[in-house]
Amino acid sequence: MPRSSAQKPKKASQNTSANPPIPPMPDPTVFLEGWNKALESFKKIDLPEAAVPQISFDNDKLIEIQNKYIEQATHLWNQGLVTNPVLDDKRFKGPAWAKNPVASFSAALYLLNTNTLMSLADALQTDVKTQARIKYAVEQVAAATSPSNYLALNAEAQQKIIETKGESLTKGIQNLMHDLSQGHVSMTDESLFTVGENVATTQGSVVFENEYFQLIEYKPLTSQVHEVPLLLIPPCINKYYILDLQPKNSLVKYCSDQGFRTFIVSWRNPDQDLEHATWDEYVEQGALKAIHVVKEITNVSKINTLGFCVGGTLLTSALAVASSKGDDSVASATFLTTLVDFTHSGVLDVFIDESFVKYREAQFADGGLMSGRDMAATFSFLRPNDLVWNYVVGNYLKGETPPAFDLLYWNSDATNLPGPMYAWYLRNTYLENNLIKPGKAKICGVPIDLNTINVPVYIYGSREDHIVPIDASYASTQVFKGKKRFVMGASGHIAGVINPPAAGKRSYWTGPENKFPASIDTWIKGATEHPGSWWTDWTGWLSKHSGKKISAPKTPGRGKYKVIEPAPGSYVKAKA
């Protein structure tokens, strides 16, 4: 598609010396004909009857899209007779695109075709999941076929080769060879970061470890601390230091600065020794074990807990198991961008169906590891232009070194998962949504019922989150029966969470106390916006559940829980 539009066009018959070459008028029926042929071919695939989705178009809508395409294609061609088209897309904003008539026309034609394809996907009459899958496929193809991704069509990359006398091309090839050897596209200059030196630097000690995790106790930063300690449970699909990147944006340090005695779980990066580990073991020997160890070290009857993303789902499972056994070790629970009710599970749902889950269950029936690099690639392709092709263009076509960015370094530091644990998670959450069905899921030998969890909860969701959509975060307000507070922050899954007050960025929303209508849209209508970080709101809430102030401990650990090694520990340094 873009390649054909970049072929050398015939010159106009007049003013050939004054006007730029005019590309040929695009055939407005090409994409509609191709779409219809693809649709007919799909219908002929020999699939079991139950597996064949019903797909059709509303004829009036199809005609509307076709007419709009013809109108816009005609305007684009006529515009090319006198001036270069206006390119309203950041991939084509550079002056080199505007100066090159062939490049700018190919980009404009690409944008027109892409928008038309997306309109066709939106117009499909089919079930919600099939439409989501088709839209996802169209998005991936559109992202991959952008003229900006190819040296022969990228005007900026070509200009840079000329300006640097070929040096950018040489550097791009070197970058490509480096990334091939490391197994993933570089999003940042990874050589500039070292765990424990300039990320994960908050001072602390490993005071417990088993084969699943290390427990880090952080050094108090105030003379007095709250009596009730705080345990952070990060996602096991990533390294824990997303919550302790650097001092300026570390949630761990911020908690310590506010007088909370802070602990965190550092999950082990699984190898063959853990290839048979299950969800039950991550709950019992992970989340529950950490809760009980923190209680023993701090000599209290209850602790505060926080779960982030999958860490929150593990914490929910642990709370349900504890409740079924009469264990009331938790004083409060905070859930950050956490899925508990998987009814609205976001873009990841396009991958999940019975056949996919059965495939994973068969793959890991005898153990095995779900590759961290495969998972990282999947998450990157959820935003292909920003997290994949942007770096392909910069690193390889332009020969640039991506800037230092701690969050993207963390994003590239992949973690494996035990196959059986991963397969259980897929079936019981994304596929069957069993956690919210009383008695349906059995964890650690007991059927769980989330209705029995009766602790104060703080629920945070990010407004633009594509992994845990805001309505999915909010859905937890309908699950937990105790006292609740829901807060919505600006931005996405990570940037919304990691938003230190000192940065003075973004905003957050709160609603009326203890009023949680069924719909997030209804809640938003009654919500109040506040400038800055939600961290201040959360620590104010947490203080109310943290007891009196006591003298900060002089040494980490207690009794049999001796210091094993300094933070960040050894588990976090293991590579996938």
C-alpha cells in the first residue's frame, strides 16, 4: 500500500519545472474491494460451526464509508496538484516530510486508508469480542505498514543519512545488531542503569526469603513511625522496583518519608526450579507468608497491605483465603489498578478464549515457564506505535540512541512466570471470571467468597489505563463489602500510579463518601477533581488505619528474622 504510492510519479503535462511531481490519483475502490474479498475468504474457512463468528455490514453504513473515502481521496489528489497535504500525525510532523511531495503524499494516503479500515472495523455487525479482535488486527497491520517504518519512504531518515554522510545509517545497523543480540528492541539506553545503584536505591534490608520471594524492610526515615506497618505486594509479572525507581519518584521512599514502616515483596524471577509452581503457592507461600512474617517482625496483630496490578489480584485471593480460615491479619487493603472483576478486562481480552486457554493448559501440563520476553512483547504491541515502531524508527532508521528513562528500563527488565500458575490465572480470571463467583474458585484448598472480605479498602484506577480499564478498577467497589474509598487518577497504568506530589503533575478525582453507583460514568458525574497526586489523599486515608506513632526501630528484622543482605536483594537482579 504505502510502497506503491511512493513509486516515482509521472510529471504533470504543464509547469513541470515549477510544480512538484504529482502522484497518481488513488483508486478509491481498492480498499473496499480488498476488505470484501477478505471478509468472503474468512467466511469460507473450515471452522467448527460454533466457532464461526457471524459478520456482516449495514449497507447504508458501508455506502457512507465508501462515499467518504471517495470524497477524501479526490480531495487528497486535487490538493496534491498545488500543495503538499497537511499531515496531522506525529509520525509525519517533521519538516522533511513537508518538503518531500512524494513522501507527504504517501503518508497522507496511508492515513486515509488506515482511517477507512478502522471505520470499516467499527461498522462491522458482529459480537463484541470478534469486533475487538478485528480492530486489534487492523491496528497492528496499520502500525506496521506506516511509511515512517521503512527507509525507502521515511523522508526524515533519508535526510539524516545525507546530513550525517551515512553515519546515522551505520549507527542504525549497529543498534539493530545490538538489539538482535539482546533479544528485544531498546526503549532506553539500558547501559545507564544498574539495579541497586541508580534504580531501586531506597535503603533497606532483606529480612526473609523463600523460594518465591524476598521480603525487604526499609530503613525508617522519621524518628517515629506508625504502629501498624505497611506491606507492598507488586505484580509478579514485573520487578518490584516500579515502586522504587529513583528517590524523586519512589512510592517506597514516599511512604517512609510519611512515617510508615514499609516492607515490600520482591518476587523471584522463576527458573526451572519453579516451573511447577501454582497460583495457590503464590498466594500461600507468597502473599500470605509475607503478611505473617511482617506481623512477626513488627510484633503487631494486624498490618496494612497494598497490591498493585496482579499483586492486587494475589492480595485479594490471600484475603479471601484468610477470611475463610478466620485469619484477620489485615487491617486495610489498597488496590492499585487491580482487576478483581474481569468483566471488563481491557484490550488483553482479545487474546483470551477457550481454545487459547486450553492450549496454554496443555503447554504447561507438565510444568514449564511462560517467557517474560514474550509477555513483554505482548504488552508492547498493545500500543504498537508508541512502544514498538517508534523505537524501530529512532534506533534503526535514524541511528539514534534512546534517552535514559528509568521507567522504560524497568519495562525492559522482564520476568518469567511459572506455567501452571499462569494457566490457572488465565482460566479463572480472564476466561471464567471465577473470583467474583462465591465458591466457584478454590484456592489453597478452600472455596473462596470475596463477599466475606470485610476490611477497609482504598481502590485506585487510572483514567486512561489500557491494561486495567477504569471501569474495571471501579468494578471492585461493587465486590468488596466493607468501607471503601475510590479514587481515579489521570494518565495510564504506570504513569498514573507513579505520580509523586513533588512533580506537581496531573490530577485525581474523588466522589461522595461511601456512594458507589453501579456505573463508573455515574460516579464520574458526581466526582470532584483535585490538582496534583493522589498519593497525598491515599496517605491521609492510610494514616487513619495505621494506629499511633511509636519510636522507629533501630535495626531491621527481629528475632529469627535476621538481615540476609542489603536491599534491593539478589532476586530482583536475576534476568529472564
